[in-house]
Amino acid sequence: MCIRDRLKPGKFPIKTEVVSLTVEGQAEPVEVTLVRPVGPPSLPPVVISHGLWSSPGSFLGWAQHLASHGAPVFLPRHAGSDLNQQAAMLSGQAAPPDPQEFLRRPREVKAVLDALGAGSFPGAEGIVPRNVVFIGHSWGATTALQLAGARSRSTDLWKSCTDPDHPKRNLSWVLQCSFLSAAIPDSLADPRITRVAAVSPPQGLVFAAGLADLQVPVLVVSGSRDLVVPAQPEALTPFSQYPRLGNQLVLVEGGTHFNLPAAADSNGGPLRALLLRWVQGQPIDANSGLADPAGLSMRLPPRP
């Protein structure tokens, strides 16, 4: 399939529904949006995880594009750190997200896969959690790396969270430092997930000593103008620690923290062809044709 075909919607009509799933050990159910092709899927299941103070709605463009090409897409709402939680916090009705959300998010993703495996996910009949592709943005990308096997192993760098003048400090450390009180060194890798795409991932601090433990291929995507999760300290430098497992780093020229996702009824955004190629299990290289000629350009930085 050429870049032109990956940029266009696929041949499948799609349907969307929202379901509520019970999560073991958690009082609140998790709301999941399912966007799937009508008829038997031709691509593996995809799970998309939103970032801090966001929601599945900000990623329905990705989901609609992938589903039109044959992938059933599941978008859990992480209620402990979603858009509604932000509104409650700003109105004084809630505290900032609990550090335990760092572990709750992977648990909610596993609950989606468990429901698929048990055949109890409404509207997902015939879809099995095999060769799952996980895509996350921002905090969702951190969750993606957890489920790919990255470990939060203690390191002296963590002590820098008490130093506001630390030379490596960037805005994403505010979030990453909040994770550390809940971080555990255990691997949270899920064998049902076989490929991961981490878009704008906060990772340089929380996984400073644990990126070598990644177990599946990871596509890291970073925007050259991302001021929230800057490319150099949170993508380019950490990527040098990744094992050589078929991992790939893509830098989006002019990409920010907010112009890479795609909401509903968009054309799928600037990453639509790149993400589709990754879901299809195809390698990413200089000849892949990654970008929309009318959109943001992309490049593959050389690996150190």
C-alpha cells in the first residue's frame, strides 16, 4: 500500500459505541469507546490511551482512520486524569490526579483486553486480544511504554525532583515526578500487546534506568516544537537506551504537543499514514512515505 492509499480513508464503513467495563479491584467502571469496521476486521485490535486532562474524543480521528482500514479500535477513558477530572480540579472540587493513577491506567487497559479474551465486551464479538497494537499520547504514551516492558527502576536522577534548578529539568518532569511515589520496579508488560506507538512520551525521568527492559517494538513520535514534552530530553536521548528490537524514532517537524492528535471527523491528522503503517506491521524507514505532502514533514533522526 502506497502513502497515498494510507492517507485516504479505507474501504470499511465504521460504527461507534460506548460501553462500560468493570475493572477488578477498582470501584469505578471504565468507559470505553469502540470504533470498529462493519464486518470482520482485517487488522489486529488497537488500543488508544489519551493523555493527562484529555479524553478519547481527542483521538477519534486516529480511531476512525484506522477502523476504516480494518482495525477495531478501543479507547478507554481514564477517569482519574481525564478532561472531567481537570474541570473538577480547577473548580476546587477535586485534587490533582492521584499518583496511583500511574498504575491504574495499565490496569484499565488490561481490563479491556481481559473482556475481549472472555468474549464479554459488548459489540466486539469475534475480536480476540491477539497481536494488539497499543497507541498512547503523552501520559498515554507513558502507559504504552509500561505495557511494553519499560520499568521504573530507582535511579539517582529521581533525586533531582527536589531540585527546581536541575539542568535537565523540563515541563514534563512535573508529571513524571508525581509518578515516582507510586512507581514500582516490576515489569507491567502484557504479552497480548506486540507493538506500541508512543507519541510525545514523558519517559526520560520515570524510565531513566528501565528502557533497556522494553520487550516489543516501539515507535516513538515526537514534535520538534513540543514545549511540554521536549524532543531532545524525552525522545532523542532516551531512545539511545532502547534495545535494538525494531524500534523506530520519528521526529515531526513543526509538531507540538497538541497538533499531532486528531479529533472526530477530521482526516485523521498528520500521523494517520504513519500510525496505519505501524498497525499493519510494516517497517518504518526513509522510503516509507510517512507524511501528508500537504501537512507536517517527518524525518528519522540517526540513532546514536
